[in-house]
Amino acid sequence: MASLAALAFLSKLLLPFKRNQLKLPPGPKTWPIIGNLNLIGPLPHQSLHKLAQKYRPIMQLKFGSFPVMVASSAEVAKQILKTHDHVFASRPQTAVGKYITYNYLNITWAPYGPYWRQGRKIFLSELFSSKRLETFQYVRVEEMRAFVSRLGTLSGNPIMLKDHLSRLTLSIISRIVLGKKYFSESKHETSIVTLEEFQEMLDEVFLLNGVFNIGDWIPWLNFLDLQGYVKRMKALKKKLDRFYDHVFDEHKAKKERVKHFVPKDMWIYYCS
């Protein structure tokens, strides 16, 4: 009993001092375990907007075990995204970064630091510079012509334009980044994946990068995988591994065959 009384006295003595040291933004009352997750509805941006009307221009929420700061004015956003951008540059470490980007090696999920800065420098100077993108103009022209030609053959028939635009986008990206289309567009073609499988992989990548995974915010529940997202991430990783290995092998073989090899796509930089 004496130990419990001493512990209670110390907590009363120390906690107010610690609280005074931190000037935290205002925010709603938190609940055990879930924090403020109960206040976020199916449309998070609308939920945050309603909360910001009461607590703006800056408020603190708690998502599960983690505090979250929400900026709701241009002035505060400028402080976060421009003035103090290096402080907020890193993303939180989540399951999708671990499984899909090989333990945060992708520049999208890599923490801010020398590795991220070097990756960003390569992307800007070697991959996405104006001069570099101009060299791929012929790809865009060829694929646009093929797109228009396909639509011409379907003249007079109802079409789902979204599907054709998606095929156009995938073809351009695949040729620019990978050097060729690594998917078969008909039953008569052979490739490592079909157009539908390629599209499904990309759709799954984008979806899993944006999902709200409970285990990311309440880590001690992570092993349960309550929503099944981690299982899907692991399955997707196996598909991506198989696809990446095939692309790497082809590019390395091409580089070894040609004496003075000049890369014509972006993927070759990953093989260097």
C-alpha cells in the first residue's frame, strides 16, 4: 500500500510539470485505445473539416496510439510544408511501406535523410528532367496513334472509354519505365502477365497504399490483421517479386549483350 501511495504521489507531482512543458494544440477528448478514431467517418476530409470549425487553425487528434496534428489554414500549412518541411518530411512507418516497398526502400516511403535526398536527386536529374522526358515523346505519339486507331475500329459500337484510357496510360508508362509493354493484350500474345493482371497489380498497389490499416495505428493489434490488409500486401509482394525479377533479368541480359549499351528506358538505372 505504501508503494502504491508513493507512486500515486509521484504521478501527481510529475505529470502536471510534464504537461506544462508541452504546449499542445487544442483538440477533442480522447478515448482509451481508439483515441479519436470514433470521430472520423467514411469521408475523413469532411469529418476533419467539421472538427476544424471548432478547433482551427491547428488541432491535435489521437489516432489509436499516435498523436496527429491537423492544419486547417493556409498560414499553418505553409509553416509545415515549406518553413519546417524537413521536420515533417518523413512518413510514418506502416505495413504497406514494409511489405510493398521492401522495408521502406522506395523513395515514397523512405525516411527523410541522406538516402532519400540522394534518391530524390536521381529522380529529378536523371529520370524526370525536362530533357529526359522529351526523349520519350515518340512513345507517347506512337501509343496515342494506336489508341485512336483502336477507337476507329470500334466506330459505331458502344465502348467503355475508361478501359481504353487506362490501357493507353499503362502502355505509355510501361514503355517509358520498363522499355516495353510487359503485358499481353490478346490471347495470341505471350507475356509474364496479361493486361488485366498488370492492371490488377497496379490497382492493388494504389489501394493498399491508401487504406486505413488498424494495426498501423494500434500496433499491439497488428498481429491479428483484423482487416486482412497485411495478408493482401504479402500476396501482392509475391506477385511483384516475380514480375520485378523477370524485368531485372531481361534488362541485365540486354546490357551484357550490347558492348556500348545506351539505356532507352528508366528501369536500367535500377540495374546499375
